[in-house]
Amino acid sequence: MSKFVATTYGNKKEILKFPDHYVTLGVTVDDAGITANTDGKKIVTAGTIVGGGVLSDNTKKVSKKNTQGGTTGTAGAAIDAEGVLLNDVDVTYGPASGAMIVHGFIALDKLPEVPADEAVTALKGRILFLK
């Protein structure tokens, strides 16, 4: 049996500082741990720092990885943070496709939350957060 869902779309939130210079990677966004909003939708918002091993294994799902004191590498950087979601992703009905920015310039004031220092360090050299 098929399921039909009507969706209303609004304007896209632009998180890129320079929208002509970025690189994305297609990813599957995990729905685990996402809380439904007042409309009953589970939305992972654009600008969410994500990761989960997808850079080394593209079959893995990404999830939110903007945490202080998370998994650390030898330099003390959070190795879980691998990129930033380009667009909102609706995971109401399970994991869904999205685009993860792996290189570019992100407008810091457009993010849903301030990046953790460890996430910024982990993304350094690939993603630059600008005011």
C-alpha cells in the first residue's frame, strides 16, 4: 500500500556565506533521537552539524554531532563532526536523503545553534564559520 503525504514548502534557509563555493555529499539522515515539532514533523534543520562515519563508509547514516566533550581524536578534536546539513531534512517517516556540506563557508548567524569548539576544530580546513 502506498502512502501519500501533502507537504507545503516555504523559502529555503540559506546558511552559506558564499553560495557559489561549496562541496556537498549525499547522505542519509538518521531519524533516531529527533523530536517532533508542534505540527508532528521531525525536521533536522539546515545548519545542523552532523557526522557518523559517513566519510569513510557511505552506507552509514548521519546524525547530530555538535557536542562538547564527545569522541576525541589525538588532537583533541571531535572526530564525529564531519559536515553541515545544507537543507532541512524531514525524517518524520524514517531516515531520509539530504546533502552534507564537506567544504565551504558557513554563515555563523544562520545556524540553529552555536557550533561546539570541538566540532569547529574537527571541521577546520574544510569548513569555515564566518560572522
